[in-house]
Amino acid sequence: MSLIRTTCTCTLFFPSTFGIYRWPSCIPPSVRLVYIFFVYPYYASPLRRLPGPKDHHFLIGHQLNQFRSGSPEEPYKSWMNQWPHEPFIRYFEVGNADAVLINSLEPYREVLHTKCYSFVRTKPFRRLIGDIIGVGLVFAEGTEHIAQRKALGGENPPILCPSSKSNGPRVAYLPIFSDKAQRLANEIGSLCSANGGLVESMYTESEGHSCFYTLKITLDVIGIFCLGIDLANLEGKTEFLTCYQKMFDLSPLGMTLAAVNLVLPIRWLPFPENIAFLSASARLRAILTDMVEERIQKLAEFRQSSNRTDLLTYMIEEKYNSKKDAWSKEDLVEQVLNVMATGHETTASALTWATLALSQNPHVVEKLRAEAEPLYQRDSSLDFADIEHLHYLDYFLREVVRVYCPVSGIPREAIEDVVIAGQLIPKGTIVMPVPAVIQHNPSIWGEDASQFDPDRWGRISGGASENTYAWAAFGHGPRSCIGKAFAMLNFKTVILALVTQYNIEPLRNDKVEVVNPSGQLRPREGLWMRISKAN
């Protein structure tokens, strides 16, 4: 037998940065592990000279630090403040694998736009939120994503965005938004005058849980858009809302399990929290499956195109009934779940943080009221053009999602060696674009970047903050949010209904604790407000 065995190889899979290597089988596993954990990261990695934190563990990287930070935006914002002018900040994932935080506009543009298909969502991120939001457009990659995006209307979906000649879809939905916003205001008004809080009587008069009500109204609105059905959550708690609460509002043990699930898939373990989560996820899909089958049957009976503008009908007519590359019932369910979960949750989070901003900034409330007052003195109802001309309201919206970005960040993995802003990013590297890092960076927004100031939007002229990519709340490029225009209009109608009819005060001024780990920036226990009728 020959002693020369270097031609005999085996395929090994290593964490992230190392991709797939073929090692000579004569090299002992212990030597390979030493190289992976202690040699490559510090002496061979193309990223070794990038600045970054050193307080990581060689087995789990900075994962424990992230969980202990108490926020899905940390420790990324702290690193940004330490190296505000660096385009990249290097840190470590599980297995001492390379990861890079995007910290300036040019690499942000390339990762999200010009070279976005060189990256895919990471497996841990899929485990974190895949069971919640479905496996539709958000998780589609490469040519499949291009095809799904095109099927839903590309950059300007016809059921979401205005056409070149009119604002059609948004105008059509405005009465629905306004009606739901006023129903919310009426319910708040009736509960303000009753004993007990807006949600439970254990709280004092005129106190309310803003997070709960923003969740209800956005779920109703997105239900009308996605399904053509009013889920009526504002009229009473529904099974839809119950399922979403079980999946989003986790106990401390549930959050710990979610954190561990990022590293090791443990959803199958029989913990009560896991059972409740998976049961809610399965029930939600079952409800949607029944709705999809019922809609398919009704449309088949008509045997002609309907006049309905909801997403489900649109997808059935355009894709399910298509003779080429048709979607299955399961595809329809996942796409609807995808849009409903991402659409209602992010808008609800934005509205929740907006109530906090209103309660802490009375002068902002006065400016919003002063701008809207002439419109409410007329006999006619608000139209689309009226809302579009409320510039300070637009400033307020932009500042809310700049300071309190609903989406905390979507980690990506390079599927090929790619050069970003002059830096080689090896295949397998985790790349982390965090909107809050860009939107709070003083080198982009100035020294007052962390301050809430809607007026800054009227002063922006030149400089980095005028760059399109400096405002990152809705993403950019082919993977940007297709419901941006829809969400912004929904947000504005709710804020108008609240600020013109109520005063909002915070019950506490201490720091708001948020859910972590999470794909969204969400208050852990909601935000309790003292709400009273405006004069």
C-alpha cells in the first residue's frame, strides 16, 4: 500500500466563510479545526485587516453578545459609533466565521441593489422568521425572486402603486384606510371615557396599550388588501390575531428558544412555547388554505375575470390560472402569508413607535394639527391629493422610521466571491446591512443623528443624508418593499385621526425594552399611553 495518499480527498463543509473545501484526507480533523478556528480568521482571511470588536467567543462568535445586548439593533449601532467612518466592520459568527457589518452608503448600495443577487438570506434568519412570514417573495432567491417579483408587478405592482396616469390603487384604498383609522379613533374615544384602560381594567382611566391597537388596525387593513375580507379585529379579537400574537409575542423562555434556534434548529423540541408557536403557525396556514380554496372555487364559477383588486384574486387570475409556470395553492398561501405578516407587522411597529414620538414631542403634535386643520374645516372628506400635500406629516413619517426602523436587518450570505466597494467578500461570508446603522450614523446624518427631529427633512440639501440610500427603512433595489406606498398612506391616515382628536402622554419615561432576537423592532410589552380628548 502506498504511503502517498494526498490524491485521496474528501468534501468537507465548514461554517460560512470557509465555504466548501477539499482537504487531503491525510490531514487529521484536529489540524483542520485548528486552521478553521485559529489560523484562517487571523492570518489568512481577506477581511482580517478590517476594524472590528475583539470580544467574541471562538465557538459562537458574537452571537451571545447580540442576545445579551437586549436589542436586535445592537451591538451593531455601538460598533457603528466606535467606527463611524469605516465602510465595513468585521465581526464573527458561529465557528469564528467571518461576518461584515455594512457601515457606509456605497457598500450598502451594492449589497442591496447592484449586486444583490450575489447574496442570499442566511439559514438562521430563515429559521427565525420563516415559520411566521411564510416562504414567499421575501425568501425567494436569484431567478426565482426575479420571476416572483415580476408576477406581482415588478418595481411598480399594479395593485399597490400608482400608474403613470393616475394614483388609482392608492386612491381606491384611501376610503378604507380613513374608515379604519376613524373606527380606531372612535374606539379609543369610548374607552377613554370608561373606567379602566384601553385593554384591561387593571390600568387607570384613559390609559391604553398602543401596540395592541396598531396591530389590530394594520391586520384589518392588510386583510382587506390581501384577501378582500375585513377581518374585523377592531370589533373583537379574532383567531387571526390570536395566532399572530402567539408567534410574535414570546415569553422570556420563548425568546431564549428563538435565540438558540438561530444556531441550532430546536423548534421540534416539545417545550410548551415551541408547541404553541408551531400550532399557531399551522392554524394560520390552515385558515388561509380554506380561504384560498374558497376563492378559487368562486372565481371558477364566474368563468371570467373579476373586478376585485385584492392580492389573492390577482394572484389566482395571473398565476394560478396561468398556462405557464402556474402557482399551486400552497404557493398562494405562502405568498399571502408573506405579505400579510411583513405588511401588517412592520406598519404596526411604525405606528407604535409613532405614538411614542408623539407623546414625547408635544410641539410635533401641534405642528401636525396646524398643518391638517384647514383640511378638517371643509365639508368634504380628505382625498389623496390633500394627504400628499401635508409635507410635515411626510417629514414625521420619514423621521419615525428613520429613528425607529421597523426592520432590524436581514443578514445575507455571499454565494460567490464578490468585490463590494473595493473589498473582496469571500464566498460564504455573512454580510449584515442594518438600516439603523445607516440611519443613525453621524457621518451621514450629522451629530444629531440619534435625535428625533422631523424638521431635518426640510433642511436636507446636499451631503450624505440626501443620498437615496441614507433612508433605508423600506430597502432598495430589486428586493425593496413592494408595499411602500401602501404602508405610507395607511400610516398617514392613522396618524391624522389620532393627532387631530387626542392628546397622547407617556406613562413612563424610562427606556423601552424591545424584543430580542427579532426581525423587527418591537416593544417587549407594548407601549402604555395616557390618552385624552384634544380640545
